[in-house]
Amino acid sequence: MNHRNHLLSFALAFLFFSCSEKKETSLPHLQAEVEVIRDENGINHIFAQNEEDLFFMQGYLAAKDRLFQFEIWRRQATGTMAEILGERELERDKGVRLFKFRGKKEAELRHYHPRGVEIVDAFVSGVNAYITEANANPETLPNEFQMLGIQPQPWTWEVVISRHQGLLENVADELTISRVVSKIGPEAAEKLYFFHPNKPNLNLDPEIPQELLFKDILAPYQAFRGRVEFQPEDLLPEFRGKDKEVELALAEFQMEMKTTLEADAFAQGSNNWVLSGTKTESGFPYMANDPHRLQAAPSLRYWVHLNAPGWNVVGGGEPVIPGVSIGHNEYGAWGLTIFSTDNEDLRVYDIHPENPFQYRFKGEWLEMSKIMDTIKVKGQEDRIVTHYYTLHGPVTFIDKELTKAVAVQCAWLEPGSAPYLASLKMDQSQNWEEFRDACTYNFIPAENMVWADREGNIGWQATGIAPVRKGFSGLVATMGDGRYEWEGYLPIADRPHAFNPESGFISTANQNVAPSDYPFPEALGYEWADNFRGERIKEVLSQDKKFSLKEMGALQNDYLALPARQLVPFLERLTLKRDRADSLRKALLSWDYILAPESIEAGVYVMWERELRKKAAEIAVPENVRSLVGSIAMTRVIEWVSNPSLIFSSNPEQSRDAWLAESFSSAISALEKKLGPNPQNWQYGQKDYKHALIYHPLGRIVSEEWQAKLNAGPLPRGGYSYTPGANAYGDNNTSGASFRILVDTEDWEKTRGINTPGQSGNPESPFYKNLFPVWAKDEFVSIPYSKESVKSKAAEVQVFSPGK
């Protein structure tokens, strides 16, 4: 559907809603009347008279909009996927239950907010009220339930606090790095990674056998953390796509995910910044945030406006969690990016040769604790499983032959580590001091929280539960015998922070932002995003000028590639044999380094950069670890280009130039194969090159008719992983910002935002894909705040009353 037709269809939907009378509905769970105004973009603004009704309605309405998303979340959280998808999901369910948080409700929920128990209970009650309502008329359930032949099931508080989709760190990396070190040694391994700001200890304990490292010792963890991937046999036959087309679509998906997860390993992330009023047109601080995650239909995040006594907050968060994690209230605005924090460690134990459930710790044999569990499997008998634990954490592998066991120590299994729930305190903060205090309750994920308020203040606080390691880095596996223990957790208030800096702005983009003299280096991680996005944002914000909010939106979608600025000048000294290749080389020398969708130069450059990275691995990475190391961080590649003696022992500059020339020629050949012989057809943003095609979880396995309903796109895109407008490294915009927000604290009505493809998860809703073309053009919609403004943009008004 083109943009014009989209606007016409949406206008008709809007006219329908506008002309309809105010709807009135009875809900027996309510204490008082609640008014819900759905605006023209699909955002629910909830006006309640008490806190309990407010969060009840948040749960009720979010479940109504995203019911299938809620059900899959619940099944992942509870380890019940095998009930509907059969034996292939059994390992996931085992892993989920092995790593389940098993703490007490009262202590867990009071951590996040003094009334955390009541808030979460109200939210869950709202979710369950809608599930009961929907199941009473199963024929009206969203399409996905019809396709899979299932019905949604009730929630509990434990689903809300599940850690299964939290942004956790980095035990899978530890295993990979350990394997690399075991083969080529710590010094050679360190050269292949971009570890900073401190030098890590990569020495492996000699008591850890190499043979153990190359076994599947993290299988339950990997299953627990893996994506849910639906297969054609999961669907009723009438909804399935053609076999060959489905097979091709699933193969393409695997390649896309491999590119995203490998090439973007140290590039994915988010952007946020706050500007002092001295640098803004309004004279009041701005806040901008665009968190980057995998793209999906529906999106990960969900806008909502919560208004009740003590609450008046609008913004986005994950729909399955009460509150707002990014947004503003009447006092200030806040946003987040990830602050790299290693809160997991891979532990290896000696086990007793006669009893594999006893492990050695500080010279004594300790007994593993165990929990029995029953898992239901579709079409089969129930499975009885036993989960084992050491004093460090869940046991993932027991090797009787090597007399070793493996466990994962997880800081996120501590009480208070449910993702984003500490936002509840942030939502009610009235000043920087209250906001910073609220940040100290945010354990997971570790974040750069930024704040801007109407009083003229801006601030930054790094959050997250950070183990203190002394004498070891946490980047390789360690023995669990007591020699490598965490020395507690660093208080969050001691994590990096700033308040009203002289520069007039604070920005973070997942790069290392800790001061060089930070006094607690043992609690800093070593794995950060490349600096390119962060440096480009600083470059723009450092200008001596007063910015408009529109310019902040342009910066969120900025496509200037700093790697191109650094690499392209090296082409000047080359001469390529093929006239076409040499002509395109010369064209790049006068290019502006902007990865615009319509740019042919951008198309040439990106393909060259891909080839350059690929050949970098062939040149610098020993063959016996090449498959383990994967893509090389872009910062390392540029270092090697700038200082070729780092990887070439003889004739370094000549060898470097040959590498550049060969990569460029390969890129031209790849473009000819991909887009045809005419370079005029090589513009970057197009269906066959950089584009956005956002898939529904079932969108690759259904028939063509249903694909058109469930999926969004393709539409042309620009940018890539290293531009502030971060749209993934591969051809498809599989990751990046689905949600964006811009706030001028002078006037909350100036707030702008987006959420692709739309607010609703129901493909039949006019709000399912309505925002996709707006997002694809890097545009925004207005986010009303006052009730008068909300009413002026109403598409639907509903009044919910207490019923019998």
C-alpha cells in the first residue's frame, strides 16, 4: 500500500471512530469510572480516579491490543511452549524453569515501588479480565489463535517479573572467548576483539579442560534465551504457505538473523541525549531517545498515557509490564540506553568421582540442591525433570567422564532484577534527586538513564546490578572452587553519573561513557558498542547553536557514516583495473558519506565495507578460530587499515592497499550480481538492497494472503548499524528504533514520537500498520498530553464503569 492510499484508509477509519458515539462498558473489577480516549494514532490515554483502576486498565487494554504477544510472552516466561508446539520446545521449557526466579512475591515487588504488590496485582487482574472476556467468545480471538488452534491462558505476578527476555549479559560470549583463548592464547585473542577501556585478564585456569569447553555446556541457557520460531506444522493446514516458499523464507530469515546477531554484535543498541536550555530554541531542556531492538510486528514497545491521582505519565514500555519506561510526566522527561555490564559468569567445578551431584568449593564437597518439575508436551506424556543448582547458580552441564560440572552465576536472579519494573518509581519523580534515587532500584537491564526537567536541569545516571571482580575479568570461564568470587555488587549511586555539565548536553549510544578516572574499574565491563554513533551525536550536539526539536528528530535519523569518513580517503591512492570500478572509486571521493536511500554512492560504499570486513577476518583471524570469532568489530578493521603493520608483517602499506582494492573490486562484482550491470540502478534504499520488511512471528509460514495482512513492507531505508539512524547491517532493517520520542520540557504538547508498525497487535485493527509508512519516512506523530489536547485528537472514547 502506498503512502497516499494508507492515509486515505486511515482517514476513513478515523472518520468512523470520530462519528461513533461514546462507548460505555461495564467491568465488575473497577472501583470507579475510567475514561479511555484512544487518539488518532492508536495510543490509549487512561484517565482513572484511583491507582488500582489505572493499572487494571493498563493491563486490560494492553492485553486487548496485544493478546497474542501476551500469550507467547506468558508461555516463554512459564516454560510452557512445549504444550502447544511439542517436543522441539522441551529444551526451552527446561531452560526457562532452570533459570526461573523463585523469590518471594512481597520482597520482589516491593523493591520496585512501595505499592508494587498492589500495582502488579491490579495489572495482572486487568490482563486476566480481558483473557476471560476473549475466551468467552473464542471465535472472536485474534487470527493467530485461530491459526494455531489455541486459547490464551491466565497470568500471574510471576509472568510479569520473568527475566526470560531481559537484556542479560554475557555468558555466551564468555564461552566463545574461552574457546578462542584455548586455541590461540590470550594475547592473540585480545587482538581480535575491541575490549576497552581497561585491559582484561583472558588467562584460562589450567584446571578447565579444553575438551569441556567444546561441549554443549550452555545448552539449557541457550534454549532459554533463544527466539521462538514457528514452523508450518504448527498451523492448521488452511493457513499454511506453499512448502517451497516457506522453506525459502525460513532460510532467508536464518541468514538475516545470522547477519544481525554476528555483524551487529557490537553495534546494536540505542541513542539518548538531553540538552540544557542554553542549547535549545525554547530555552528549556530537550530529551530524545530511540532504543534499538529487533524489529517485529507488533513492535516490542507500546505507548500509553496513565493519568490518576499521583500519576500523569505518557510514553512507551514493553506492553507486558506496568508503567512507562521511557517518557515524561508533568515535571520531567527521561530515556534509556544500555550501559554494558557483565552480570553473568561461567563457573566450572570439580565433581566427586562417585557422586556427580557433589562439587568442590573451598576444599569441601558440597551437595547440589535440586528441584523436581513436570513439563507438559503436546501429544506426549508429561516429562519429569530435575533442576540442579550450586551456590553460584543453575547447573547447565554435568560431565561424568571429565568429572566436571558447569553452572551460570546470574546477578539477575537477585530480587529486584525484573526488567524495567523500577520505571514505576521513575514515573512519579518530580525532580532530579527523586529520579536519581529511583534509578538505584533499576538492576536489569543496566542502563544509561538520562533526565531533563522544566526547572532547567539535565542529568545522567548509569544503573544496573554490577558484580565487583578483583583479579579476574569475567570474560572467560572460571573455576567455581572459591578462588574467583564476586566481592558483592557496586552501589548504583557509585556508577558513572553527571548533572548539568558545562557542555550543555549529555549523550549516550552504548559506547563507553565512563570517565577515564572512574574509581571503580573492577565493576566496568569490557564489551561496548563501537563509538561511531556516539561520536556522530556528540559532533552534532557540540555545535555552537540553539537546536530546534525538529533537528533532534533529524539527528535520531541521521545517516552520516563515520566509518566511511575514515575509510574512503584511503581509496585516493588506489588505481583499479576495471574502468567501472575505478570510476565508482573516484565517485566516492567526492561523496558526503551519507547513507541516503536514493544514493548510489551509499550503495557502493556499504557493499565495499561488507567485503572489507569479510576479508579482514580472512587476513587476521587464524583459520582454526574463524568460525568462533565471526565478524570483526568495525573499530578494529579501521585500526588495521590505518596501521596495517598490526596485521601485515611485510610490506604493510602495499598489502593494505591490495586488501582495499580487492575488496572494492569484489563489492562491484557483488553489486552487478545483486542489482544488474547498470550502476544507475544501484541506489542504496530499494527492495533488493536496503529496505524494511517487518515480519509477524507467523509471517513467513502463512499463505500469501495472510502474509500481506501480517507483515509490513518492504519500503526503502537508509543508514546502517553505525549511523545514529541505526537500521541494522544487512539488507533488511531487522533491528533499530521501532520506538522514538522527542520532548521539549517547555511544553509537553510539543512531544513527538513513533512506534512501528503500530500500536495494535491485531491484524484486523486500523492501528496495526498505520504508523509503518510514517516511520519508514523517518517522520513522527504528535503525542498529546493535556486532556483537552487528547480529546481534540480522539479517534475513540470509551467509559468503563464498575459493574455487577
